[in-house]
Amino acid sequence: DNALRDVCRIIYYFILTVVTRMRFLKTKLLIIQAQKYCKGFIYRRRYLKYRTAAIIIQKYERARQARKLYAVLLEQKRIEEERRREEERRREEERKRELERLEREMKEREAEEMRRRLEEEERRKKQEEEARKKLEEEERQAAVARALELQHQEEERRRVEEERRRLEEEERIKRIELQRLQEEAEKAILEREEEEARLKREADDAFAIIGDLDSALKAFQGALGLDENEFEEDEDDEYEIEYEDMILREDETEVFDPHSRKFKPDGQLMTFDDEQSLEGYLFMKGNKRRYWCVIKDDLFMYFNTKQDAIKQGWLKKKSSGSGTLGRRNWKPRYFVLRGKTITYYSEDDLENAKPQGVIELNDVTGIIDEGGSREHSFGLITSARTYHLTADTDEDRREWVEVIKRVRGLPEAKVKSLMVHEVDPRNAQGTIDLDSIDSVTADDQERRPNAFAIITAGRVFTFISESPASMHRWIGSLSPKKYTMGDQEALANCQHKGWLIKEGKIRRKRFFVLTDSNQIQYFRSEDTRQPIVGSVPLNCLCAIDTFSVEDVNKTGGYTFKLHSRKATYLLTAKTADEANEWMISLQYAIDSCTPIQTMTER
């Protein structure tokens, strides 16, 4: 029994020890967890204390600046008060001096009155003598005036005769100049035909030389006893190039590179709204930079990077406010829309800049107008956040919103076609109006090959192309155009004419003439004998859209649309009466055209 009790006692103490240890470990775990909660509470209070201190410091700093500004305003007020008191003192002194002057004048007038009474008798005696002399002088002046009138009439007759002679001489000079321009045009056509004939002869000679070389090669193979087919099999087919492919293809925009044995693009010809435009890379002399150059809408533009985006430009973006103090600042960013993706950068040098963020238009669920909170602003709502953006002008904001809405609703194939046609002159590093170019000449030198110079009235631009063919193509596109002359008989019997502003990327003022042949011709001046800038043929399929109040507020004039067969023209008149007269005349001309049977009617 004693042994059994000892064993039970040992088991009891062992179980008691295990239970006590488990209670100890559980209590220890609770103490450690309580310590963690206490530390977290202490750190939280410390963070809140520091944040409150930072806010208090900001308040004190703003108060200090406000007190400083208040002291400056008080000082300005004190200076203004002193100036006002000094002004009142000066006016009081001037008033006293004026009173003293009036008293002196009163005394002087009294003395003068006394002298006048004494001299009145003497003056009365002299009046009769002066009246007699005056009568004699008037008779003499009348005689002189009659002589001057006759002389003036003779000079006026002589001046009219000289003016008539001068006008006749100017008319003769204009006829001579017109004849000279026509002779130069005919000479240029003859020179071009001779140049084409010369190039054709050179090509024929080159093909003849190649034929002779082929004959000599075949003779050499026969002399060596080699089979022609075996000789051709030993050559690498990868490097065989026909002679016709080694020259610039007239119907393509590629140039053969002998090093890579491939055709590379050398200035690409593209079409924008039925108008040929040239674009490609050129180096500019002076800053030694390569620019992407484009000719479009009678404008030569050069950009830092290739314009392969649908739209790009500067906008201000509101930050997300994820910083320590939660500030949401507006920062300028350069936005680029390619395809259905908007990428924004911190600078406009896209080749070296890193993207700051990307907005996928497929994720955009809505576009909001935020004009009430900030001027010219709009927002893009995505599943992750809302992007708040601000443009410089309301027109720029409207363009961004319209192009985003249009791209969101288009399939990928049509979105890619849009990227070819959008070129914005506002993003260009520089522009040259083709009408301001005096001449374009080649500046090809050994140290600067394939260079050409664009000469304007204010500056000479020198660009360097990658090949001679590209240089000649740029020179041909940039050279001043030779316009045709208007039909003077048709212009003399015109239906309507006047000044209008032709809207586009650049607004130009032109003198428009609606001829009896139902054609619109526009000039740079009212002298219709000058070259024609452009013409618009009218038919029964054309249409006129009247102006609206929104267009009047936007353009500052009365803009109506003329829809022709190939393009839509935006024309702006100064007054509503002028716009109505033009629309009535154009509609009458369209209605008088011969009806055309469309495919649907057939």
C-alpha cells in the first residue's frame, strides 16, 4: 500500500507539474501578445503625435507668412497715408499761392484799366488809318489769290496727265511680266522634257552596257568550258539583284542599300485627304539633330520624333494623392494616344523619356466633364481610378474628348488606319509655310552630301537627307508651285465674289469668285489676273450647311460648310449678311447644275 501511494503521489505531482507548465506557457503567451498590443498602441500614439506636430508646424508657418504679409500691407498703407497727407499739404500751399496771384492780378487789372482809358483816345485816331490800309491790302490779296488759283488749276491738269501716263506704263510692265512668266513656264516644260529624254537615253545606254557585259560573260564561260547552268548554280541566290532593282523605283518609296542588300524606306509618300504629302527623317544643319519632317496642307513641319500617334500633346494630370500628406497636385504630362492606349511622359522627347503611366481605353468606363471644378478639364473613369486631366484651351479639351470617344468605338483595324493621318502642327518643333518659300536649292558638298537649302525671306534652313533620290524628292515637293492663271472672261461675268477666311490647320484669308461655269476660284488678292491658289468645282451632289451660334462664338465669324465631291470646306464671313449672300449664291449655283444619276437611282 505504501508503494502504491508513493506511485500515485509521483503521478499526481507529475500531472500537477504538466498542468502548471501549460498554464505558465499560456500566461506567457498572453503577456507577449499584450506587450505587442501595448507597443503598437504606443507607436500609433507617437505617429499621431508626429503627424499632429507636422500639421501644427504647417499652421505656424502659414501664420508666420500671413503676419509677414500683413506687416508688408501695413507698411504700404502707412506709406500711402504719408503720401496722401503730403499731397493735401501741397494742394493747400498751391491754393494759397493761387489766392495771392489773384490779388496781384486784380491790382494789375485796375492799373491796366487806367492806362486803357488814357490810350482809348489815341487808338481811336489810329483806327481810321488802319482801316484804309486794310482795304488796300485786301484788294492786293484778292489779285494774288486769283493768280494762285490759275496756277493751281494748271498744276492739277499736269498731275492728272502724269498719273495717266504712269498707269499706262504700269499696265505695259505687267503685260511684259506676264509674257515673261509664260515664256519661263514654257522653257521649264521644255527643259523637263529634255531631262526626261536624257534620263531615258542614259537608261538605254546602261541596259546596252549590261547586255554587252552579259555577252562577254557568256563568251568567257564558253572559253573556260563551263556550263552556264552550272556557273549560275554556284552563285548564292540570296545576293542576286536585277539591275532594274538597283535604281530608285519611281512607283515606290524605297532605295536599295548595297550593304544590307535590302530596300529601305527613304522618305515616305503618303496621302492625306486626296493631297500628296511627303514625310521622312532629315538632319538639320546647326544643331546636328535628326527630325521627322512632314509636308501637309501647304505646310512643312519638323518634329523631334516620328508622328505615329493618333493624337499627342501636353495636359495637366492630377496626382493620385497617395503620398504621406495626401497632397493632390496638378503636374504637366505629355500624353500620346497610340491605338487604344494612352501613355503619358514627363517630357516630349519620346525617344529618351520613360513612361510615367498607361491608360487602356478598353478599361475606360466613362468620360466626365469637369468644367465646373476646373477650367478646360475632363475625367477618364477606369475600374482602378479616375484620371483628372486639364487642357490649355477648351478647343484642345474638346479635341481630346472627341478623339477618345471615337477611338473607343472603333475596331483595331480602323484604329491603326487613324494613326497614319493625324499630324498636328502644334506639336512641331518648327514650321515653314510653303507660300513663304522663295526657292529650294541643292547644297550637295563632299563634307555635307545630299544637303539642300530652303530659302525664305527671314531665314535659310539647311537639311541633309539620307540619299540623293530623297534630296531631289524633297526639293521637288518644297519648290514654289507654278499656279495657273484664271479665265478672265469667266471671272469678269462672275455670279458672286468677296473675301472669306478658309479654315483649316492654318486660317488663310482668300478672295473667292463664283464663276458662271459653277466653279469657285480663290486668289491671294482682289486682282484676279494673279495666279489661282485653288478651285472647287460644283455639281448637283454638293451641299451647304449653315452656320450656328456655337460656330460664331468659337471662330468669331459666321462659318458655313461647303461639301464638295472630294472635301469639305469651312468658309468664314465677317457678317451674317455676307454669309447668307454666299450661301444663297452657292445654293443657286448647285441647283442650276445638271442632275447626276447616282448608283442608287440606277
